[in-house]
Amino acid sequence: MYNISFFKKMLVLASIILLYSCDKDYNAIGGDLIGDNHFDLSKYTSNVIAYNQKIGPIQSNNLAVNALGIYKNPAFGTTNANFATQLVLASPNPEIGANPVIDSVYLTVPYYSTLKSTNADGSHEYELDSIYGESKAKIKLSVFESGYFMRDLDPIGGFQEPQKYFTDQNADLDNAKVGSRLNNDVNLAQNDGFFFDSEEIVETTKDDAGKVTTTRSVPAMRLKLDANFFKNKIINAPAGKLITNDVFKEYFRGLYFKVEKADGSDGSMAMLNFKSTNAKITIKYKEDLASTTGGSPTRVEKSIVLNLSGNTVSLLEQSNTNTAYTNAMISPDTSLGDEKLYLKGGEGSLAILDLFDKKDLKGYDSNGNLTGPNGISDELDDLRNPADGKKWLINEANLVFHIDASAMANSHEPNRIYLYDLTNNRPLVDYYDASTNSNPKKAKGIFDGNINKEVVANGRGLNYKIRITNQIRNLIMNADSTNVKLGLVVTEDISTSASSKMKTPNAFISQAPKASVMNPLGTILYGGKSTVPEDKRLKLEIFYTKPN
């Protein structure tokens, strides 16, 4: 009898804990839901006015990731991505001994890659990431000494503001390049026939005893540079020019990377982190080390490392722009919205979204009584003041953007898009979710914006979904919340929410997210216009509960 009674007590206790847990989970999803009442789950859809805006030349200095190469995008046109960077001495004021002779000078910038396999001989096979265009498509790559000095601060702003550099300044850098190209090796893969190679970098060295050592490293852009230039510029630098990096950056103003089309190739483009600790120029040389016993000096190996971590600028040129894209930028329909939304990274374009019908014929006072127009959408007013007096409790609110599959059929698709408060140029409240992911590109998973693809091998994109539950909850529950305009862009890094300034602001936008400037890709989405097929049309979906 005791065992039966104990079992009953434990069963009751377990039931209470289970019910409490279920109620707790339900409230976490539904926000302010009250578990003791009965609720009916309902769905409400609202039309969205969405239209295109051209960005044009935009601030592109000191980006975390930069494009280099040529990408022919059938949906948008061709992008040429050049690049310029200052150089920084890893160890300022190096001591250079007697009789220095350079052995080699190499520029190394690692690619984004994934290790696929390791062979029995210890070699590795890699797959490159963030390469756009045909595999091993060739481009003409030239690296020049730059004569263009990139300041830290803007003198027009009284040296109080950081200096801005823009995507359309390629002519400035090209005109300021100095001398002949530095990657002048006879191997055409170093210059006129350059391509992004997935092979690992293998180096062998032999010591004085004849022992051979093999070093393997990840795939990288590895260019052999002109040793004679670096002998004159670095080894034989005038006194005091290497003493500090401030002096050095004025003396040696950096490098300018210029890409051109190679014969018979459309080219390809790579995303590169030039500021990586492994992105550098290594000057290897030998010099005399004086004997401490009065004998002959000994030849010793030394090196000087130049990091690519000074000021940088991404230089983008658009050409052969697709006609449909060009026309969409000329006359956006700001009243009814556009049928197609063209999101393009770099100095491309974004979409502006207006939520809720703009008709304003009435309002409500603090007691819920009808008044005249109040500057707030009648639709939003009605959601805030339901006829039955029962306030909605918002479970979830989404925007689903359907991809124009036919228009994007032959183009690389961006993995993620980003929605933000365009009125104030800041993230939405839903951006600050607490979700984590080991893959930084999948961070902020609740907010989402990741591409959803067909569930087949090499499936194409279907749509992107972005959750704005808290944004809509605040709008409906709080009468003082402002229904701001929203901006939609492609993004290279969801964790980067800062903005870059446009060179020429317009009536709608003066800046755009920096992570969009870093992304060279674009996507074409269906808008919210009534002429768009119902199953593809952009709508705001609100899932809510209402107490009986």
C-alpha cells in the first residue's frame, strides 16, 4: 500500500512539472500568452509596398572582406573588382646587416577553403569557398606600387572624421600607380593567366647538412614579386624611412591590384581577407653576420614581413548592366510597389519596404473612440484597437521573399539577405536574438534571412524568410511605436550591422549596410504588387492568438 501511494504521489508531481514546462514553453513562443485561458491560433496577412533603390558609389574602405577579380552575372551585369592597400612593417626599424642579398619576395593571401581529404603522402585536397565564375577561369592580374596616399583622417572635417574612400575611385588609384607591375614572373599563372588555384602551397627547404624539409599550407594567392624593386625600396631604403609605420606608409604608399579580362575567358572573382594575419609580403634575404672571434663573417638567412593591414579600399566597376535591372532602377513605383525587387551588393541596389496600408482616414483616442486622421495607417490603428476589444497576442510575424527562379537560373545566389530599420539605419529589435551557431554565417538563426533551397543535389534557391515578431508585436501593442521604413539588402556577414556612406545620397537613402558592400552577388525577388501571382507575392504574415 505504501508503494502504491508513493507511486501516485510521484505521478501527480510529474504531471504538475510536465504541465508547468509545457506552459512555460508556450509562453516563450507566444510572448505574453496566459496559459489558463483558451486561445485559437489565427493568421493575418497584410500587403507590403516594396520598391527598388539604386545605391551607386559607396564608401568601401577598410572592409573585412574584399572582392578581387571579374564576375559576369547574367542577372545584373559584369563587376570588375580592383583593390588597394597600405603596407605595414610587422617589425618597424629592422636591422639590416652587411652585404644583404634577396633570395625571394612572395605575396601571400589565403583563400577561403575547406579541407576535403588528406592523402597517404601527407598532401591535402581543398575546396575553395567564395569563388564566383567558372572554375580556374583566367584573369589578367597586375600588382603595382601605389603612389596614392590613403589618409587616416579627413582634413575637410578638421581631421575629426575618418577619411572615406569610395567604390568608384579606381581611376584615382590607376592614375597614381608607379612603375611596372611587380608580379612580373615569366610564369603566366602569376600575371596574364592568373586563376584562383585550389592546390595547397608546398615549400621545400634544404639546410646546410642537406636535410630537406617540406612545408604545406592552405591554398592562397601566392605571387612572386620583383626582388630588385624590394631591394631598392626596402633593403636599401633611405635612412629613417623604416623607423616607424607612420613614416613608412608615407614613403611606401602601398599596393594597387588591377584586374583585366584575359583572352578567351570571362574571368572569376574571389572574396579575400587581405587583413588576415596570414596575408603578407615576405622578403627573404641573406646577410653577413660578423664573427665574434675575428674570422670571416657567416652568411645568415633573415626576413622582413610586410602586412597588408593598413588602410584599404575596394574599387568596383559595373559594366554591361542587364536591361531589366537598369530599367528597374530608373523609375521605382513608390506608391504601389515594384513587381521585382533587385538586391545587388557592392555599389548596387536595395529594396525599401513599407508595412501596412498607407490609407489614413481615421484614428482612435486613448479611450478607443474614433477620431479623424492621425498620421497612422488605418490598418495598423485597427490592429491596435480591435472591434471586439480583445488585444491580439503575437506568436510570430514573418516576411517571406520568393526568388524569381527563372531570372536567377544562371547566377550565383547570395546565401543571406538582411532586413533593417532604414529610417534610423540600425538593426531591428529581432536582430538581437540570442541564438548561437558554430558557423558564423549561420548566426542569428531566429532572425533568419538564410536562403531556402530545393531539397535536391545542387538545388536552387526558393525563398528567404525573415522573422520580425518583436518588431510587429511592439507596433501593435505600443501606440507610441513608429512604423519605420525597412531596408532589404544582400549581406556578406550577418554579424556586421554598421553602415557605409553613399557618395551621393538621394531622397530615400544616404547610406547602406557595410556587409552589403562586401558582397558582390545579387538576387531578384518578387515584390508585393497586386500584379504578382498570389503564391509568389510578398506579404507580411502575422500568427496570433486571441482570448475568448
